[in-house]
Amino acid sequence: MRLNKRDMKIPKQMRKYCPSCHKHTTQKVMIEKVKPRPKTKKGALKWGIRHYAKISAGYTPSPRPIVRDKAKTSRRANIKYQCTVCKKMYFKQNPVRQKKLEQV
């Protein structure tokens, strides 16, 4: 199956190597979207916010570089595999960044 870089079609089951069984088995494929960081837990960032405000107060230049990059339009999706023999589940190591990911 030939895959396009932007649009990926993944089968619902595929035959892959299972690291716990140490053999090739049919595996169930699940797609899990990477969730963003929760916005309510800012307690760990409070010191950094206060520190940045203290440094950038007055006539001094900004201590951090100005961000001129645009936001990324695609997200990484975690692909989970579940072995049908031992029922162990594991992730794909380096998830690919793609626009559209669907199961066929």
C-alpha cells in the first residue's frame, strides 16, 4: 500500500512484529490523537512568568528571541498496536506528522 505524506490510510489490522511475543502476529491498529497540555495547571510556570516580567521590565531588550514562525497546521497522532495473541499494547516510536489520518 503506497502512502501519501500528507494523507495516511492505515488498515484496521496488520501483521507486525510483537516485541513481547518475539514473533510476527496480526495486530489491531488504533489511532490516538495527541492531546494538548492542560491550560489550568500553570503552577509550574509561575516562577518563569515572574522571572520574565522582571527581566523585561524597563528599557531592556527582550531576553527571548521574537518568534516569527507560523503555527503548525498538522498534528502528530499516536498509533497504538495491540497484539491479538498476548493482548499487549504498544505505540509506534516516532509518530509522523500528517494532515489527515484514517483507518481503512
